[in-house]
Amino acid sequence: MEFSPIEIVGYVGSILIIISMTRTSILQLRLIGLVGSLTFLVYSLLIRAYPVAVVNAVIVGVHVYFLRQLTSKKKEFFKTLELYKESRYLQYFLDFHAADIEEHSPGFRYEPRDDQVRVFVLRDVMPAGLFIGRTHPDGTIEVELDYVIPQYRDFKVAEFLYSRRSQVFAERGCRRIWTRPGNEAHIEYFRKLGFTPDEVGGTPALVANLDTVLEA
């Protein structure tokens, strides 16, 4: 079965729109949706389906508007909020996002301990991210969970958390952070932050010195 070039344009546009609807990142949803709508707009004009073209032109405008909102340089407020190990809201947050956390950090189970660092990263006063780490006697911190809710996955939460502005690690005298390698998405995330493959206690790990981690 062969497709004409015009049909291929239509199928590509449709596939891109479908893919955009599967994205958990709002930024990715808007970017892929924009390209898909533009492609489908071209297809509509090629087959002279003008009502469909009008609809896609409007969708393109909507995507452009919200992309400008997402990428604008407006001042945002970031702050960390430390949590008690028995925090009921912490447990509720973990339960509510359990399925998504399992997808991004397979096997994670929260076990409250005295040697933990537990902080929400607030973004305009909203709990956008959760960091749970374990302090070790050698002055390092092991990342047990670094989770950001879907609508805030534009890397800004991570940039703040691992910068000097957050003071999460500096005030504890920690200069070295590490994590056990997880799935591919987990590994790629930490590599973008400047973590590099190494060994801790004779087992593979991703390690970073604070001086080499992203600074916001």
C-alpha cells in the first residue's frame, strides 16, 4: 500500500498530535503539539479542507501562547521546606504520586530514618519537587528520591535544588552527592546535572561534586 506525499504529511501530523497527548511534561506536550498542529495545518491547506485548517490555526496559536508563558523570563520564587520524618503531608504526597514515582524511581520505598534529608522544593509556594537523601559518615549524601511532579518538569526545580541557593547540601557540609543508577531516564536526568559514573563502596554509582553540578 502506497501513500501520496500529501497523505504522508497528514499521517505525520496526526502521529505527532497523538504523541503530544502522551507527554507528562507540559513543555514537551506544547512543543510536540505545536509541530503536529502546524503539520496538520499544512495538510489541511493542501487538501483544501479549510474548516480543518482554521481549527488547526487556532490550536497553533494556543500552543504558541502557552509556550511563551512557559519560557518567559518571569521571576519565579523557589524555596526548600524541610520535612519531619513523620510528616503526614509527606506520606500523602508519596501515596498520591506513587504510580509516577514508581515509573521514574522503580523500587523506591519510603523508610523514615534519622539520617535522612527530606525537603520539598517549593515553586511559587507550590510543592513542585521532593528530595529524600541519606547522609553518610563520610560527608556524602546518597540520593534516595529526586522527584518532580509532571507540570514542573522543565529542569528549573533541579537547577535550584542542586545550586548554592537552596543551601540543602552546603549547610550540612556536604560537597559530594551520589545515587545508584536506575532506569535510562533516571541515568539521563542525573547526567544532565553533571553526575558521572563512578563507584561507591565497590558498586556502580553516579557521583557529583557540588562544584560541578548545575548552578542556577
